[in-house]
Amino acid sequence: MTRVLIVPLTRPYVVDYLDVWSSSVRDSLYSAGLGLDILVWPSVLKPPMDCFVWRRVQYLSSCLLRWLYSCLSRDFVEDYVVGVGYLDAFERGLNFVFGEASPSLRTAIVCTRRLDPRFYGGRPDFNLYVERVSKEIVHELGHLLGLEHCVNRECVMSFSNSVYDVDVKTRFFCKNCIKKLKRE
Ligand SMILES: [Zn+2]
Ligand SMILES: [Zn+2]
């Protein structure tokens, strides 16, 4: 069975929630008819400072992707890898990203700092944070499974430009995306 490996990239605000995320991701995939095995990597893989851009005080998302792939690709040839870190990242042409996926590397990352209400000066709300991160993990996994962005704003594959968009969508795939997943 194809496996999904969830890898913590930071300890704070990640390690404590890995079990919740793996079971909600399993549930989202299961409700789309996909029985992927979700595993959690047992230690934190700390991203290299080579991927950190001091001028912006952010990580370069594609650098994190290539680094994570190089760490694990020997052992996880057939599997999907999703790194999750309490980090802020950007990509060329984008001020920030909540995550990025490379289907050819079977690797994705989710950067969670901007999913924390406190990032915007809000009150701590860890339920909201955990729910937002679940959605973004499922979203990036959807890309790894071959899906593109979806126009249905409630579908987990809808593109999120802000946390408001993340809050509008659910962590489930719409009927159209489920059809496409079954064709892949
Ligand atoms: Zn996307
Ligand atoms: Zn959809």
C-alpha cells in the first residue's frame, strides 16, 4: 500500500499535533475512497539555514522541498512525503506560501506560521490552527496525487490566498476532485 510520511520540521506547534493531523488526513483520504497509510516520522528534521533568506526572514519553499526530498528519497521511493513546520516561507513571485508540492519529487511541505491566528495579532486558537493545518496537508497531498486547484471554494483543493480562504474551505475533496483522483 502506498504510504504518506508526515515529517515534523520543527518541534513547537507541530510535534504535539502530529497524531491529530495524521488521523484527520487519513479521514479525508478515506472519505475520498483512498486508503493510504499515514505514518509519522519519529524525529524532527531541522531545515538547513541554506534555505533561509535573511533579507526576507523567510525560508525559500522550493529549497525546503528539494532538501526534504534529498533527506528521505533513498528510503521512501514509492511513498509520499509531507514536511510540516512552524515556519514562514515564500516562493519566487509570491510573498508567502502556506505550502508547496512537487509531484515529480513526491514531496510537499506545509509552512504553518501564517496559519496561526497569533501571526495576525489574534488570540491563540489552537483548534483553529490545527484545523487549518489539516486542510493544507490534505491540499498539498492532493497535488501530489495529481490534482490541480479547484473552483469549488469548499473543496480542499481550492486555492487559498489568505487564511480567510483556508477557513472557507473544508478538509474534504469535492465530488469532481474525487472523480479525478479515481482516474489517476
Ligand atoms: Zn495548491
Ligand atoms: Zn474540488
